[in-house]
Amino acid sequence: MEQEILINNTISFVKKELKNTEAGHDWFHIERVFKNAVLISKDEKVDIFIVSLAALLHDIADPKFHDGDETIGPKKASEFLNNQKVDSKTSKHVINIIKHISFKNSLEKNSKKFTSKELKVVQDADRLDAIGAIGIGRCFHYGGFKNRQIYDPKILANLNLSKEAYQNSDAPTINHFYEKLLLLKDKMNTKSGKKIAEKRHHFMELYLKQFYEEWNGLL
């Protein structure tokens, strides 16, 4: 019962914090990741309480909206968990998940890595929301938010981005498919995540085929 109350308190906190956030990283994104994480957890031996808290708090202060500062999110989450009197072991695990969940961190070479079964579940849940129909919608919405071109045939995707280059990229939105979205299927950690990702990946491939045919006046 106490855990249920805490989850509800966390939901209220996140909704309030993300009230005016860009639509691709708003409460509805969090809710989808939370639902995906719970779904994946059914087939994994994980602590569902830690998974739930981490899924709900993983984007409480996305660095891309805070001048790249990666310390704000973990700090906000830590303060909230401390105020809720969550035990230190659970809190530390949740904060570590928040610190290591991001795709861009996988581009960082020779960095000290944290891993856990719970991280793998939440990471898959987050990555699933970046692909498929919703992933496409989020991708173009963010591109519009940043006033980026949709596509420029002369600007090729960079398949060897460093973390810094990824963070500072202002390439056309279509490039993001090749620099991140189409790579996620093979980066899934769990059996359930991989299965769901296959279907969403295929949808993106169909979308890109249609996009290029329309762009080139073939349809």
C-alpha cells in the first residue's frame, strides 16, 4: 500500500513538473514509458517498484532542455525521493538508472558503466517510445521545435557520432532516423523489448520508403 501511494505521489509530481514541456517529452511520453516498462517487467525478474519509479522520473529534467546539464534530472529526482522518505538503496538505484538510461551516453567511449536488470527494462521502454508511429511523430515534432529542416539530400547522416557531436547536431530530422532511431532495434536488452521493437522498426522502414518516393515525385 505504501508503494502504491508513493507511485501515485510520483505521478502527481511528474505531471506538475512537466506541465509545459515540449510534447515529445511531456507527461504522456512518461506515461507511455511507464506502461511499456510495466509490460516488459512481466517477463523479467526485476523489482517492479524500482522500475516504476525510474520510468516515471527518467525525464524529470531532460538535459536537452537545460543547456545540456545532466545533473539537474538526477538532483530533482533525488530530492523528491528523499522528501518521500524512500530508502537510500532504492533511491540510489533509481538515480543510477536516470543517469545511465540515455542513448547519447552509449556513444561515450571508455566511460564507467552502471547496469542492472531494472535499467535494461526502463531503457527498453524508453527506446520503444522513440520508434514506430509515435517515435516518428516525436521525431518530427522535436525537429520543428528546433526549427530544423525536414530533409536535405546534400546533408548525409553521420553514422559515427560522438556524444558531443550528437548533442550539438542540427542536422535535418530525417538524418535522426539513421543516427539513432534505426539503431535502437539492435540495442534492446530484453526479449519483450526486442519483439516489440521489430514491429516498430519495420514500420519506420516502410515510412522512409514512402517518404523518399514522395520526395522524388515517384508517387
